[in-house]
Amino acid sequence: MAPIKRARAHIDDGNLISVETATSSLRTEPQRKRVRSSGLPSTSRAQIERSTSPSDAEEYVEPSNETGELAASTQYELDRDANFAHLKNEDLYNERATQRILARSQTIGANRAADNGIIEEVTMTNFMCHEKLHVTLGPLINFIIGENGSGKSAILTAITICLGGKASATNRGASLKSFIKGDREQANLEIKLKNQGSDAYKPELFGDAIIVERHFSKAGTSGFKLKNSQGRLISTKKSDIEDVTEYFQLQIENPMSILTQDSAKQFLNAAAPSQKYKMFLQGVQLEQLDNDYRLVAETMNVMEAKIEGQKLALESSQKRVDRAKERANTAEKNRDLRNSEQKYLNQLAWGQVENEEQQLRELQGIVDEAQRNIERAENNIEAMDSEYQRHEEAVERAEDATRQLMDGMAPLKEQEREMKANCDAANQEVANMHQEYRQIRDFLTAAKKKVAKIEKDIAAERQRIENANGGAHAEKMADLTAAQQRASEARRNMVERADDLQLQDAHQKALREYEDSKAPLRQKQSEIERCQERLSSISRDAGQQMAGFDQKIPRLLNMIKNDQGFNETPVGPIGLHIRLIKPVWSNALEKSIGNVLNGFVVTSKADQQRLSNMMRQINLQRCPIMIGNNQQIDLRGHEPDSQFDTVLRVLEIDNELIRRQLIINQGIEQTILIENRQAAMSAMYDGAKPRNVKQCFCLSDSRRGWGLRLGYTGASSDRSVSPITPPEGKPRMKTDIESQLSQQRAILQHLRSELTELQSKTEALQRVMMGHEQAIQKHKQAKRNVERELQKAEEAVERMQAALDEDNVEDGRLEALRDDLTEAQAEVELHKGSYVQASVAREAQDGVARTRKVALDTIKSQIANHDVVIKKAEDKARRLRQARQVAIQAKNSAMQNVEDLRAEKLRAERQRNTKAETVEEFIAGATNICAQRVSLDPGQTLASTEKKYEDVRNAIRRHERLVGGSDQEIYDEFARAKESHENATRQAQSLIELLETLKISYHRRLEKWRQFQSHVSASARMQFTYLLSERGFRGQLTLDHQAKTLSIRVEPDETRKSAEGRATTTLSGGEKSFSNICLLMSVWEAMGSPLRCLDEFDVFMDQVNRDVSTNLIIGAARRAIGRQFILITPTGIGGGAERDADVKLIRLTDPRQRRIDDLMTNA
């Protein structure tokens, strides 16, 4: 329902009725379209319905009035007109209207635009002669100018059609189809209404503008769209658009609000006085109010007839009450039978209560026995729990021992790898030395053979020289000796440079250290890649709770949801119900809890089997199923000190089943969490063992993302420390994504810093290795230099020897042989030394290789023995886990037994409670029958009492047949008749009171209508006279409400003294047009609509009269503050009005010319 439109500001006398608010408030739905009932008899009013077809036509037929006066034909008209006494004092009303007109002309200010209810834009598509036309209107006075055929009138037609008017109301077509342009299939209209100010229509929904669209097609379809200022669709109902037009009082189908060419011609020129009178009534809304009050009068007549009918009905109802009262008095006889009936009924009711109470006591005994069975079973659970705890401790001790053995295996393996590498290096060195020893031995043998041969040659040469002694070459011999000494020196340097074994060993050691440093570097890079992948996974899977679980888990959850066979729906996966409060413990807890996070918890063996079958169907593995119950665990006195975080305290678990299982199977309530390793070691191992603490998790100092588990070996206090590696998959427990991302970024940053340190260390080792390589290269270069020096020295000896050979061949040969002998002997000595050294080094290296081989065999033996011990420990741990599994199964079976017993007890309690409710119902029923508990008569049973009760009942029935019904039926009939009569009396009185109230309101409103009629009539008469005087004319407007006619007389000649004036038919064309414009302005002044439209008002005027009429209209429009005027003229306006700020000119060209211009432009 549209809000009621408040009255626009008016400067008239406050004692007079506002024209704008001249609508009936008797209707409960002001947004509904008013019923047009003018000219119809009152008996047919009920058949009038609002037309919803856009093609409905409304025709006006001029009534015949030969007598000149219409007599009232109904009682309503007599009440309404009241002998027209209110019209006998027209001079008083005229005087008041004249005072208002003069006061307004003196006090009125500049014209101003209304905040709402005016048309801002009109858009037409395929409408009439326009293919596309958009017109922006001014808020006050608009002149639409254009030649014939340019589509000016289409704008007014579009306004009427788009705002909900009928096609017939435009006088331009019988149906909407006729308005569609040419061969186009559909047309569209759009109007934008201003919606601002304090009295805007639903501004929170529409904003500062309301857009109305209407579309229709040749196929007959039609529809509306109501949009806000942003273009968002609000509604498609025509009733909502009618709400808007009703709120703004646009009066689209008011023939005086939008005057088309035909309507303007009919009203101004061709209409008879009675037709003008009817259009005047329609324009000022008097006719609509008259129709409303006529409907009220008819309603009161119907109510009076109904009241007369109710009087007869009340007389008949009173007779029924009297007859029922007589029968009730008769039923008061013979109460003895009823007393006996009541006595036996009381005994039967309380006897049944006794039987039900006995059954209740038996059921209570069953419940008590069930409770005793439950207590025995719970005691058995405690024993089973102690047995399970014993096995749990044994498993922990075995697993701790196994972890320690596994931890001890790692250094043995590392030692084995180092010893094997050393052994292989020693063996390779031994092989190299054996090969070198054989080479030196071959060189020594060859050198000894060479010495023997030279000595033999020297002996022969001496023998020859003794036979031929001579000599004179001392100088050359001295030079030769010096050259030989230089050559010997070069050979010694050569020998010294030949030994680069130390450099090679240093280089090999640096190379091994460099290669060994690459493995940690690669490992750290791999850790960084995994950390980056985990970080990306967390970012990518943010908000995806199932990302960390098996891809088949959602399918399993859907199967569980759709299955109705579970006793209680399984809960899981467990990780989905856990939220980690402190993400820093994500890696440690994900790893330690492990595969349990993928598991489900059920409450019975049958549910476990059913869920296991589902998992096998979808091939889902590594998803454990645990049996538990919802019984809460009391942890008071079993948790560590509150200063420590525990796994339980950093987890938010939304399911009691899961919380219970994690406490039982994981000991989360006794696992403390300390971030700093030193603080954790101190808390666990300094002083006494902390109370209620099984183990402690802490973070690794050196490896971010890793953790340490600190515990005890078995029941002793031996320390047990084992690493906690980062988990492989995605996190399964819910946590704060930002905190988890921050934690993962910190780990990544730490890993990168460690990678940088390893890279620096590797680069340093690489530089050391390259330094050794450079030293070896320098050594080789120096060796090559010494070889070149030796070569030069030997070449010098050869040259000097050749010179001696030229002087004395004989002497030179002996000396050469001696030199050769010296060299050969020196070579033998050299090879002897090398031989001895190689032999000693070989024996020493053989010893080293044997020692390393023994050490390697020893460590392998230790590893084999340790592996055997580990396997034994693993076998023991496996057997203990099996025993623990048996214990937990026994415990779960005992818990299931308790659950079964509780279920049996619950069933027994339900039966008992049901029986108790039955007993209460029986007691309540018996109490309703008899408030005091009664017992059966001595010696009587329920059966005998029931027999007596039936005998009495039969006797009562025989009595009731005699009186025509039971006593209660007779009493009920009397009560119903009395109540019905009282209700009818109240309804009749209420209707009478309503009718009286309605009559008072009806006569008060008719009085207001008569005042409004007088006020509007006087305002129109005086406004007409005032407008004529602006051109020096005299005249009068006559409204005869008894004869229902409107006529005008005008005297344009100021010199004539006659006040009678002339009929419009005797006036000239210009005078007649001016007079008609004055008439129209007078009627418009009395109207309440904010919109006034007039089509081609000056079509038959010359330029002078056109200018005068235009100025007259503009002046009247400016006095109508806030109204919007749309005036259509085929020619321009004069007098300079087009330059005024409140006047807007809109020029249209012929659409055919516009199309030709468009084609020329495109060409």
C-alpha cells in the first residue's frame, strides 16, 4: 500500500479546503484505482470492476436535459445536495476567492520546482512515428515545438500509456498495437520521475529518481517495469506503478490533466455546457468523491436491511432458548440413579489406578536390577582399564627401547660408511705402492747392469791408454767437470721436485670434504622445497577443510550421511573436528598423532563393521575405526600443572567421542608442550619427575619444523630422546590460516638461512680444494722448469764432450766412460734408496689396510648384532601392541556391554516412565471423576463393580429415552442455545453501533463535499474573471450544479456598460481562443494534480493572440508554484519567454527528415 501523499504547500486561507487533498479517505486501500460509476444506477454498482485491459474504451454520452434542470433521483443525491442551500451564498464565496487571488498576486514569490512528482525524461522506442526519441523535460514550463508530423503529440500519448493509462484515454488509438511503429514487432516507453525532498516516495528503495517502463508487442503482450535510480528492477506489477502515480497524484486518466488535441478541442470549443460541466467535475475530482460517497450510502442501506433481518432471527433464537430451558428443568428429576452411577464410576476409576500402580512397581524393580548390572559392569571396566594401562606402559617402554636402538643404529651406520671409505682408500694405496715397488725394482736391476758394462769398458780403455800414454787438454776437462757438476745439481733438483705425494694427499682430502658437503646442501634444498610446497599448499587450500585428507573421504562422508543403518552416526575424520589453537605445534602434533587424524569413531561393534564395509567398497585404506562412548572422562587430579601447555589444552575438540578417544589412546592430557629445548630438558629431567606427565614435546634448536620427544624408558627414569620429523602431507587439523602461514614462513626463512650457511661452508671447502689444485699446478710447473734446466746442462756437457773428442779422441773416451760410470752409480744409489723406501712404505700401508679391514669387520659385526637386537625389540613391541590391542578390545567390549546394559536400562526406564505417565493419566482421570481416592466395597472386585455400574447405566438409559436424551445432552443443548442467542444479540448491537458511526461520518463528509464544491466553484469563477481582466475583458463563468452545466460569457469591449456579456459563439477567433484559454487556466487552478499538459492550444490563433495566450499561460503557470506544464505548439513562442530560466523549449523535427539526415550523414 502506498503511503498517503501529504498536501503540497498552499498559500490560501487555512479555513478553506485544500484542492490537492480532495480525495476520499473512506477507502482502506488508497492505491487502488477508483471505480468510475458516473451515470450508472445504484443497483449496478456491485457489478462494476476495475478494467485491466489496455484497450478498454470509455465513452461519454451527452445526457438529454430538455427541462434545463435535473431532479435528484436517489436518497443519496437528496442527502448530498441538501436542496443546494450551500450554493445560495455564492457572493460570499466569490468574495473570499477574490481576496485569495489578490493576496496571492501580492505575496507570491518566484516560481520554484517541486522536489518530486514531476517528469524529468521521456524515452520512446518504435512508438508511433518515432524510432528512437529521448526528451529531457524542465521541472516547470515546457514548450514542445515542431511542425505537423514531427511527433509532438506522441510525447503526451507516451506519458499516458507509460504511467498506466488506457489506450482509449489518449484518443489516438483503440489498442496498444496501434501505437507500434510501422513493421516493428514491439515498442518500449520509459519515464523518469523526480523523487527528492522530505516527502519523496520510499527514497530508501528508489533513491532520487523513479524509472517506469512499459513494453508491448503486436502479439498482444504487455508489461511494466518499475526501477530505482540505479536502474535496478523493483517490481513488474501495474498495481505498484499505480501506487506511485496515486502517491504523487498525477491523475493520468483525468481528462483535464493531460488535454489531447481532441479533448482540448471538445472542452474549449465544441463541448456543450453539460459536457464542460462533467469534464470540470472530473478534473477537480468532485465526480470521484461523489462515486465514493454513493458507494458508502449503498453500504449503509445493505446494513439497515441486515439489521431488520437480525431482529426476526433474535425472536426465533429466544424461542429456542425457552424450549431448551424447559427440558433442562425436566432433567433435574431422579438423581438416585446418577448418584449410584457416580459411586461405582469412582470405584472403577481408582481400582484401575491400583492395577496400574502395581505394574509400575514391577517395572521399577526391573530398572533397579539393570542399575546393579551396570555398576558391576563399570567395575569390570575399571579392571579392564588398569589392564590396558599396564599394557600401554609396556608398549611405551618397548617402543622407547626400539627408538633408542634405532637411534643407536644411525651412528654405527655412519661409522661403517666412514670405515669402508677409509678401507677402500687404504687398499687402493696398497695397490699403488705395489706397482711403484715393482717399477723401482726393475729400474734398479737395469741400473746395476749398466754400471757393470761401463766398468768393463773403463778397464779396457785404461789398458789401451797405458799402452799409449800422452796428454794436453786440462782446460777443456775442467770445463767439462764444471758442466757435469751443474748437470748433477739439476738432477738432484729433479729428484726433489719429483715427490708431490703430500700435495696429492692434501688435494684428495679437500676434494672428499667438498664432495661430502654437497649432500647436506642437497638435503637442505630438498627441505626448503618441501617447506615451500607446504606453504603453497596451505595458501592454496585455505578454507578447504578436506584438503589434508584422502580424496575419497568426502565420498565416504556422503555415504554415511545417506545411510540410515547406523545406530549412531560415525564421527570423523577426527582431524576435521579438531582446531589447533597454537599453530607452532602443527608439525609435532600432526606427526605424533599421525594416522589417527584420518580415523573415525563409532559407538558399537555393528557400526564399526558397517563403516569398515563402506571403506572397502571405495577402497579407502589407512583409516582406522575406533569404538568409544559419549561418557565424559573426569580429568581432575590427572592433568599436569597449569603452567604447562598440554596437547589437550592447545586443541579445541568439538566432539566428546573424539576427545575421549584421544585421551585414552594418545594420552593428550599428560603430554606437555614446551617450545624451548633447554627449558623442556630442565622440566623433564632436572629434579623429580613431573607429576602426571608421560612425555614432553619441544622444538628443535637447529632444525626448524623438527621437534623432539622427551620421555622415559619404561617404568625407570632413564631418559628417552627421539626426533620428531616434519609430516609429509597437508595439515589435517583446523587452525588459523594466517598464523599457520606465518609459522611456515618463519620455518622457510630459517631453512634458507641454514642453506646460506651450508653454501658458505661448501664454497669455503671449494676454495681450499682449488687452492690445493693450484699448488699442484705450481709444483708441476716448477718440475717442468727443472727438467728444462737439466736438459740445458746435459746439452752443455754433450757439447764440451764433443770438443774434447775432437782434440783427443782417445783421452776423451776414458773420461766419458768415467762420467757414465759416475752417473750409473748415482742412478743405482738413487734406485736403491727408492727401493728401500717403497718396501718400507708398502709394508706400512699393508699394516694400515689390515688394521682398517679389521675395524670395518668389527663395526659390521656390531651392526649385525645391533640389528638382531632391534629386531628382537621390534618383535617384543609388536607382541606387546597385540596384547594392548587385545586389552583395548576387551575394554571396548566391556564398555559396549555397559552401553548395552544402559540401553536395556533406558528401555526399562522408558517403559517405567510410560507406565508412570499412564498411572498419572489414570490418577488424573480418576481425580477428575472423584477427587478423593476410594476403595472397592468389601468383598467386591473390579469385575463385580463394573457389572453393577453397567446395571445402573442401563437404568439411566431407559430414563433418558423417556425424556428424549441424556441429562448432559439436555444441559448442553440449553447452554448452546443460550450462548448462540447472546452472540446474535451482541452482533446485532455491534452492527447497529457501526451503522450509527458510519452515518455520522457519512453526513460529515457530505458536508465537507458541499464546502469543497462551493470553494472550487468560486475559485474557478473568480480566476476566470481575473484572467479576462488581464486583457481588459469582462465576463463570467457560470456553474449551475442543479442543472449540471458550465457556461461562460465574455465582453471584450470595455466601452460597453452591459455586464451580461456575449456568448463565445459571437466572439472573434482570437477573442474566443483567449476566452477558452482563460477557462482552461481557471479549471487548472482548481485541480490538485502537479502535471498539466495541453496539445496545440494555439493551432487556430494568429500571431498576436498566440503571444497573448502564451503569456497568459506562462503567467498562470508561474503562479501555480511547483507545477509542471507541458505545452505543445506547432510554432515558436514570442515575447522573449524562451529566454526565461523557468521556460524550456524543446524543438522536434520530422522523423522522416531526421532519417534522411541520418542517411546523408552515413553516406
